[in-house]
Amino acid sequence: EDLGLILNFLVSFLQLLIIAHLTATKMPILNRFDKEKFFLNPISGEKEFFPSIHDPSSKELSVVVPSYNEEQRLPLMMDEALQYLENKQMQDPEFTYEVIVVDDGSSDKTTAVSLKYSKEYGTDKVRVLTLVRNRGKGGAVRMGVLSSRGRYILMADADGATKFSDVEKLDAGLKSLEPQAGNMTIACGSRAHLEKEAIAQRSYFRNILMYGFHFLVWFLCVRGIRDTQCGFKLLTRQAALRTFSTLHVERWAFDVELLYIAQCLKIPIAEVAVKWTEIEGSKLVPFWSWLQMGRDLLIIRLRYLTGAWSLEMPKKIA
């Protein structure tokens, strides 16, 4: 009987491997629609080409803000971020920045709200990338990263849950690392120090889902990082190019694949505690989002295991 159970498990696992391999694309789909190659200059009304991450950097910092139906929450985040960045530039005139708001196929006025900031601060500082269709958070972040000009690239959520000035903590964490060849390092914001408080406030069911997800992340993909899902991450340009060019997952679990790729490539990673506040209006649906992420974790592991996905760099990003 035990032998039968083992055989059934092995057969099921083999079937999963075959399905994961056969349904995978060999390389991530990096081509963008023609409309996604341009940003709108709200003053002149003209379209201008986005640059490529393959180009040399021309800014110190790029901030990529994935946004899906965020017309209500985005202004608070943008006000805080731009105030911090403008103050930093006043203190250090050599500091240059850009904010790229990626509208992930929203059905509300996210693009219109973002363009107001572009008009106020200029397209050299605020650019709006409107995607033709909803790709998912990972897809939106990737499109923004691939269009960035910064020597350093910061991922920041549109809800403003993380205090923006904590980018200084990420910067310190990044500089504490010994860069891998090619100047590749990553600093991840972390809410792990707030876990006890979060557990006390959440339902028993949500805590079970959280622990289950953490276990799957550790077991299948990423070791040594307690909080993979915090949307506040700072990367050197070289690390961003290398990891995001290889990224496949476009939904919630993209952070895990990003860090999985980084660990496979032995890119140094710092996990840095940041301030975080729960903001109403989350797009994460507790049960179904966790279920989707669990499925994606299994897919990530199986497809890399079978060679359906590889760490090979694509030749060209269109």
C-alpha cells in the first residue's frame, strides 16, 4: 500500500514536470506594443521614445511605480516621493532622478492623474507608461525597469505603504554589500520585523495562508530572505538588466522569481527593515491571490528544474 502511494506520487510529480515543461515559453515575452514605446509630453502633446535599460545611465535614480486603478491612492504616494526627491536634489544638485508611473491597463483615471505630475515637474522627471493591456504587477514593473535611465532603480508601490525616505536605508544596505562582477547588487525592503504585530491583527485563516506561502517560497525557490513580497526594492542598473531581462512571471509571484534568479546568479542581496503601513484598497485577494502565487511558485521551480526556462539573456529587448 505504501509502495502504491509512493508510485502514485512519483507519477503525479512526473506529470507535473511534463506539463510545466510543455506549457512553458523558452524565453520571457519582452516585446511591447508600439503604443508602449512612447510616453506623452503633456505640454507639447507629442509622443517621445522611451530609452532602453541597455543604454548608459543618465540619471542617478529611477523610481518605477506599478499602478493598476490607483487614481485614489497614487497622489499621496507621488506627493511624498516627489517632495523627498526634490529636497534631495536641492541639497545635492548633482543628484538626478526620474519617476516612471506604469499604468497597468487601468480602467480608471490613473494615467490622467499621473500626467498632471508629468506636466508639473516635466517629462524629464516624471514619465507615464500606459500599457495597452493589464499584464500584472510583475509585467508592469518589468516594463518600467526596461525603460529606465537610472544608475540605481527603485521599485515602489503606488499605495505608499512604505515610507519613501526609507530608500536611504536601502541605499545603505546596497552599499554594505560586496558587488558581484559587473556591479550587481540588490537591497530588499522587509516587513519581517513587523510580523508579530501583523499576526495578531489578522485572522487565523490568513495567518495559515501566510505561513504556507512562506514555507513554499523557502522550500521551492528562495532561501535566506524572510520577506520576498515587499514592493520596495533597490537594484543597481546592471542587476536590474540581468534579472528583469530573464524574468517570466508577470503576476504577484514575480518578486520570488526575481530573487530566485538573483540567487542562482549569486548576486548579493541585502534585506533591510523598512517602515510599513497597511493601506486600504489592496488589489491582493487573500485566498485566490495566495493560491495563484502558490501555483506560480511551483511553476517557477519546475520550469527551471526541467530547463524549460533558463537564465540565458535574450539578445534584444524590443
